[in-house]
Amino acid sequence: MKENLISRRANSVGRTKIRKMYELEKTLDNVISFTVGEPDFHTPENVVKACEKALAEHKTGYAANQGVLELRRAISDTIFKTHGVRYNPETEILITAGGMNALRAASEALINPDDEVIVPDPYWCNHFHHPLMELGKAVCVPVSEETNFMYDPDVLPKYITDKTKTIILNSPSNPTGRVMDEDTMRRLCEVCKEHDVILISDEVYDHIIYDDIKFCSPVMFDGMRERTVICNSFSKSYAMTGWRIGYAAGLEEIINAMLRINENTLASPTTFAQYAAVEALLGPQDEAKAMVKSFERRRDIMVEEINKIPMLSCPKLQGAFYAFVDIRGTGLSDDEFCERLLLEKRVSVTPGSGFGTNGAGHVRMSYALSEKDLLEGLSRIREFVNSL
Ligand SMILES: Cc1ncc(COP(=O)(O)O)c(C=O)c1O
């Protein structure tokens, strides 16, 4: 067999610590899992019915490579309602196979190998891995509790060079559960305009936001529509992770480049799933809203209970369904903490260092699990910490 059988691209990425913990926990019994970021709810019934109808009507052939026009129109209207910005469904919206495909196609469309991509650290793994996969160079900007785990627009310019092409923004954030406030967003947009960089705005958690905090997108600010690519998905907002439907919205030139990339790899996602996604946007929103209410209740439990445990802290959580818990007080490394917690108490959480060097000393806990399991898991964590 050839020595260099596997490409440098594939060898530049490993498995994530999320998947490693997930696979380890599957080898054990009675585990309470806080690892995978997936709503524990079913897809709303009206969406399932719309899919059945599309199948019965034989909507089973290829869709247009840009995606079903009806869905692009529904997305255009939705973005207009939520962001106050209009995208032309004919030319400025692309339907993708989930948010991941939107992000990847955006990077492939924009980034050359010598370009730099700014990524927050801690980051969501794919944001960091895409540039690593021979697309460009990832430049990590450390973020911390001090700035609500968001970029500090006063510090960001230090990391921008002539080669900086894009900045990855993810608010609400995975893994930290924080949301960028309006003032910081405004200042971040000024930096992007001043330094002529493109923002890739990963908005997959835009519906999952608490305490009446208003979702804020860069495109809401002057001059940003032309330098932002919105990447979004139905996975989290409508409990549709397995349907693999997402989208990108941006300038025609960029969307067209992304379409050319996808035309050669994916064509378009599953046609009948796209018709179901139309119903997700235009049909009743009660189930999706009830899901967010449940996440909010669990968020309250998380923050209250974690902060009662000595040596752990998690001051606030504003969106998505992740807690990024500071475990430095225990004296254990995050890898040790996770391994011992799983083996000794059968509770699975992800080491923060899996989300970047700056995530070390933390663990990520996805609270997309029932309140009963959540309380049981937290009680086992308390026992574990007390036993140290
Ligand atoms: C921040 C973020 N962006 C994008 C995605 C991709 O979601 P999907 O491809 O399922 O739509 C995820 C999934 O975990 C995520 O956490």
C-alpha cells in the first residue's frame, strides 16, 4: 500500500473530543450524557406530516441545485422578519445540507490557502477544522469570561493582517452558551468594515435565546449585508438534526460561488425534506417555542445547581443549550475531570480543551436532556467533586 495513501487534508483533522467521549460512554451502562449537542425533542408533528405529504406527491426527484424555490422564499421572508434585511430568494439564498455544509461551502467559496481565518478560542470544532483542512490558516483569538466569551472589538485588530479574509462569529455560541450584545456587535462590525474582512455569521442557535435577550445579527448594521454570509440550519431550532437542511444568505456573487461548490459535491439536499422545512418556517411555531421554554427551565437548573457545587462555576448562560463550566478549582485537568467523572460516576461531559487551548480548565455540558436526568447527573457531579 502507498505510504501517503491518506491526503494531508484528511490527516490534518482528528476526531473531536465530543465524539471520543460519546463513543466511550456507549461502552458503559447507566451513563447520564451531557456530550452531544442535539435537542432531545421530536421534530414538530406538522413538519413530519408535510414530509409525508411531499413523499405522497412524489417530490422525490432532484431539486434545483440552489434548493427548492418555495423554501428559499420562506427563508427570505423569515430573515426579513427577524433581521429586517431582505435577501433575494432567486440569487442570494442557497439551501444546504445543514449548517455544516453552509459553513464549509462558504469557506471553500472565499478562502485561499494563504488566507487567514479568525476563529474565537474556545471555538466550535468545525469552525477551527475547516481552515485546517488545507483551506487557509486558522488564527485563534482567545476569548474568556471577562468578555462574555465573545470577541473584544478593541483587541481583535491585533489579530488582523493583510491576509485576514474572514472572521467566524457564532452567537449564541457553542460551546459557551453566550450571546453577543448589540453594542459589541456594532463595534465588531466597525472593525470588519475598517479592515475589509468578511464575517461568517453562524446563527444556528438564533431561536434558542433566553431572558428576553434580543438576537442580534451583524447584517442588522449599516454596510454589513455586503460583507456577511449568514449560515443557519433547521437542526436546532426545529429539532431536525437528522434531516440535514440548512441555508446560507449573502451577496449574489458569494452565494453563486457556494452554489458552484455544492453543485460539484452535493447537488441539493433531500427534496422532500426541503418541503418539510417550508412547513417548519411557515406553519405553527408552538412546538418549537415550547422546546425553547424547556431549555430555559433547564438552563435555570444548570446555573443554580452548578454554582452550588464547590470548586465549580458557571456565572451565566444566555443561549444555545450548553454550559461551559469552570472546573479549575478542582485542581484536575479537564481531561482528567471528564475521564474520572465518567468512570467513577457514569456522567459524561466534554473536556473544554477539545474546543481550543483556551477552553482548558472547563467542561462543556449540553443540557439537551430531560429534567430528571439533568438533576440526577448534577447530583452525581456534586458527589464526585465532594469526593476529590
Ligand atoms: C455552532 C454550530 N454551528 C453549526 C452546527 C451544524 O449544525 P447542522 O449541520 O446539524 O445544521 C452546529 C452543530 O452542532 C453548531 O453547534
